[in-house]
Amino acid sequence: EAVAGSMVGVTAMRTWIEPVVAGSQVASAFYDTALLLVVKNYYNQTNATAPSHALEDAQQKAVSDFYIIYNLVLGLSPLVSAYGLSKLGDRVHRKIPICFPLLGYLGSKTLLLLLILLGWPIEVMYGAAAFNGLTGGFTTLWAGVMALGSLGSSESRRSLRLIIIELVYGLAGFLGSMASGYLFVGFSDRYREGTVLVGCSIACYAFCLLYSIFVLTVPKPAASCPAKAKSTEEVGSQLPAHKETAAAGSSQPSESSRSTPVAPSKLIMIMLFVAAILYDLAVVGAMNVLPLFLLREPLSWNAVEIGHGNAAGYVIFITSFLGVFVFSKYLRDITMIMIGVVSFSAGILIMAFVRWTFLFYIARAVMLFALIPLPTIRSMLSKHVEGSSYGEYF
């Protein structure tokens, strides 16, 4: 019995997606710091002949232009493949939308290492971003992670399960960001700046890919505690009265309908998708601009300070987890989403007026619940679709 129990425990552990989340996020934290500082140093050397008073403005413009194109390529290229890979994950194997993006991450980060070692032009990173996106990118990887997390959890515990994954993501990002600045400058006397940091990032992605291929197993779908009709009724109760009336007819299913899935409400699905997209656009847009602001006056942060600033951003994952853990016992999902939206909006408003380091951290502190909305929306979506379609919808 002891042997059988241990085998069951090992089998259950192999369904854990958390090692992939943690490893990939540590790698991403290393890479983000390395790329920002490599780009800054590259344009420092390029503009070395410029007068000192014009150097900072020229560097800021060059770095901004680079990141505009880089983020555009990184954001648009997954549109070609993300839906197809997620569909394959639903129909063929759940690990496809996890392994393909990890392979893309590994290849694109290797290009940055070669750029540092061989002195290639910085424009090579546009190709790296395109390769990363065409293999699915973060969009597909995170959809695959959320699909696996949803499969292994019951409806009543799904919000908590998904925010736990976000917590692991945040803790890993915090640790990676704290270490990244020291790794970047700590070995610069023996190696080219960024070599060790990017090498560590590549090693983490390689571990994640090998774990996903050879260790990770797909969990069996958890039995739904409430009926689908109950889920529809619960979410319907969180909508305005005129929408609630429209949903009332489907909240009283017959005996035969309880054994078959209830078709998801198109109105609810559309509203949830629009809310998620708009909020994600606001967050991603703000976070893409933030690193450029940190490099110049009035802050002018160095590698270590940038690492600390990134780490402060990942603390939000911890506070958002605690928020969901507490709020989910007393508040409805829509109320939690509104708390998150207000938290982010207030924090980013303060960030617009930051001129001192302490004010930056105050703005970050105000954003403590900013990550509650998206996992909560995913949880609400998962209650309206079949488990076989999680990857496609996420």
C-alpha cells in the first residue's frame, strides 16, 4: 500500500505545471533585464560621438524606437500561430501549446547571446521576436498553462487554483529580477556584459522544455462540483437586471438537460472577452513604456536598481493572490474584478507623476490588486466552456 500510495503521489506531482511557470518566469526576468541593458549599451556606443547634452536624448529616442518595433513584432507575430497551436492543444495534445512556445523562447534567447558574443547589430532581435511569436509566444504558453490548471481543478476552486499559478509566476519573477542586476554587472570584468545573465536564461528555458516533454503529464479533468446550470445562474446573478432576466429561462434545466452541457451565453462570453482584452491592453501598454522611463532623468537607474524595480512589480502577484484568497470568500467575481481595475488605475495615475524613487514604489504599492481581474475573468470563462475548449478560449 505504501508503494502504491507513493506511486499515486508521484503521478500527481507530474501533473504540476508550476515548475514550468517558475522556470520560464525566472528566465524571462533575466532576459528582460539583459535585453534592456544590452540595448542601452549598444546605443551608448553608437552615439558616443554625440555631445554630452544630446547623448541622453539620442539614447532615449533610439531605445524607444527599438522597443516600439520589437514589441510590435512580438505582439503581432503570435496572431499567425497562437490560435492554431491552442486548437491543436485542445484536439491533439495539451502539451503542444506549452512545448512549442518554450522552443521559440529558447531559440530567440540564444540569438541574444550570439549578438553579445559576436557583436551582431541590435536589429537581429527583431528576427528573434518574430521567431518567438511565430512559435506561439507568451500568448500561447500562458493559454496552455491556464488550460492545464483549469483541467485539474473543480469549478468551486478554480479561481484560487489559477491565482496560485499567478502567485508562482510572481514569486519566480521577483527572485529572478532581484538577482538579474547583480548577475549582469557581477561578471562583467571576466565576460561581456550580459553573457552570464542570458546564459542563465537559456538554461532555465532548456529545463522547462525538457520538463514539459519528458516529465509533465496532462491531469484528468476534475469532476464539476456544481452543475453547469448553477454556474450560469451564478454568473447571471452578477450581471445587471435586464441581462439576469434573459438568463433566467436557462437556469431551471430539466432532468435530461442536467446530464448534458449547457450552451454558453454568447453575451456573457463577449462581455468577458472584451473586458479581458481592454484591461490587458491598458496593462501591457503601461508596462512597455515603464522601462524606458527608468533609464533617463529624473530616475536614471542602473542595472541593480532596474532589477529591484522589476522585482517590485512582481510583488503584485503575491498581493493579488492574497486578495483573491480573502475576497473570494466574501465577494462576487465581478466585485473582485472592479477592485483590481481601480487598484491599477490609481497606481498608474501616480506613476505618471513620479520624479523620485520612493514615489515609484508608492505607485507600485497602490497597484497591489492589479492582477486580480485577468485570472478571475479566465475562471468565469472556464465555467461557460467545456474542458476540451479551454486552450482555444484562453
